[in-house]
Amino acid sequence: MTKAEALAIIRRAYGPDVAESVADRLPEQIDPDDDADAELLASLGLTRDGLANALGGEL
């Protein structure tokens, strides 16, 4: 997914403040199935399960 797509999901799940706070640390392309990208997301407190839960299972 693109950085913009990821930020849109983060914004919906956690609000604009969180999206803004992580925006500068995200790469332009993100593959949550890639170990390095998943590790980066996790270090920012963003996991697939966490996002799904924040969105009410809508991921």
C-alpha cells in the first residue's frame, strides 16, 4: 500500500494526531506482510490486529 493509503487507515483508526505523528517515519510504499515493514509499523505501535480492532474489524 502507499504511504497515503496507510495514513488514511491510521487517521480513521486513531485520528489525525496519530497519523500526523507517524507520517514522517513511514516509507512511500508499505507492505505489512514484509518483515521489515511490519517491524517498523509495530515499533510505531501499529499492528494489523490493532488497526483492525480500532476500526471495528473493518480492515
